[in-house]
Amino acid sequence: MTLHSRDAGQAAGRARGRMVERLRGQGITDERVLAAMMQVPRHKFVDEGLAYSAYDDTALPIGYQQTISQPLVVARMIEILRAGRELGRTLEVGAGCGYQAAVLSFLATEVYAVERIRPLLDVARENLRPLRLPNVRLKCADGSLGLPEAAPFDTIIVAAAAPNVPSSLKTQLASGGRLMMPLGAADQRLVMVERQGNVFKESRHEAVRFVPLLTGTE
């Protein structure tokens, strides 16, 4: 490792530490979520030209009209899903650049991350490769259909907004499982669905802004 790369790595580590402290100040109390976010080098998941903004509390473009979610939203969604339980077998819909899958890998037993845009999935694969995360599996698929061959899931997290929760995702949720996704168009809110048998209970949380959940693959 060169002196320059070591210095850059130390600077990124300090920036990551400041991000985690900011998240704590913004109300994130789950120490395991904070520890997971401290583990993942977010600057490696964005274009080099945006690396200086990687630890700001903002969404950033990752190409293909997609974004990497702001750290607070990532932390909050996972914290709500984890409250009083473990994530277990987890489906992520909308893998994007792979960042959230990396964070989830430190908290879930298995992570199945699907992305409908094949070139973006290739980017996620390259971003994740150096981290050598054995419990993350990536697939190019229409996320609105879930991943029936790997269901049921204890946790489903969706990084795109829809008017309603797709029925296919609800059916792939294990009993006792939780699903979190943004619902709405101009006015979006995080909604968590909890399944008990054939009963689905919804709770509404913060206002957010996500790209729309699209069907098909490309």
C-alpha cells in the first residue's frame, strides 16, 4: 500500500466515523446498524468524482437514472426492520450500486439482492467483490416479482417507490416477517408491512424520496 493510498484510506475512515456520529445525532440508536455502516466504505460505491461527497447525508447519482440512498434513510429503514428481531434471510429489491446489500450483509444471515438494470448489477458486483462477503447473492431480475425461488424471506427491503406493495412480495414474506418500502408518488412515505399468518399489518413512517419501482429488466 502506498503512502497516498494509506492516507486516503485513513481520511475515508475518519469521514465514515463522522457519518456514524451524525447518524447517532439524528436519532439512530441501533448500535449494530451503526457498526455495519462503519464497516462499509461508501466512497467505493460511487464514482470517483463524487467520493468527496460519499459520507454526506445525501443521495448521489450512480448512473442509469438511479441513486444511492442517503445514509440516514438506509440506517432508518434497517433499524425499523430490525427492532426487536434479527433480519434473517433478506431480500433487497433494487440493489443499485451494491452499497445497501453490503450493509445488510453484516446484519442478515443471507442477502439476496435483485436489480433490474443488468449493467448496474455488474457495477454492484464489481463494487462488492473486494469486500468478499460470502452471504450476498446478486441477480438480475424484475424486483416487483420478488425472487420466488429463494422465498420465503424474513425481511424484504425495497429501494424504490410504488403506489402499493406488490402482492408477490407480500406472499414471499415469511410469517413473522417484515417488509419495508416507500409508497406513494409525489408524497412518499416509508411503510412497513408485518405478516402474521395471512394477516398483513401496515405502519407508516418518515417521508422520503425514491425513484419509482419499474417492472421488467433491461
